[in-house]
Amino acid sequence: MARTVDQQIAETQAKLARLKTRQKASETRRKIIVGAIVTTEALNDPKIARWMASTLRKNATREVDQKELVGLLAELDQVAAKADQT
């Protein structure tokens, strides 16, 4: 039995939804990878640490995000401060 136009539209919409889900997952993975690399570099390089701490403080405006970043910001500040001491 041939599919109706409505069935074809529904199948196409379902396929589009699956593709959008896959795209979002890919974007999330990319953000995680980049974030991990930049964080690792920042914890080893005072210049990057200063930039990252400043950027996070400026852009993480939600209270829940700020609370999540407290520990990382402290680590970044320590890396930057060690460079200032030398």
C-alpha cells in the first residue's frame, strides 16, 4: 500500500527531528572537548588562566553557573597568582 502524503510528511519530520538531535549531541561533545582542552591549558599557563577566569566571570551570569565555577575560578586564580610571584 502506498504511503499517503501525510505519512510521508510525518516520516520526513521524524527524520529531521532525529538529525537535529544528532546535531545537538555533536555540538555538545565538541563543547566538552574544547572546554577540557582549554581548561587543561589554562591550569598550566598563567596568561590563559587570567583570560579564562576573566571571561568566565564576565559571561557566567546565572547564579547556578557561578556556583558551579567557584572551584575552577579559585584554581585559575592560583595559577595566575603564582606567575605574579615570580
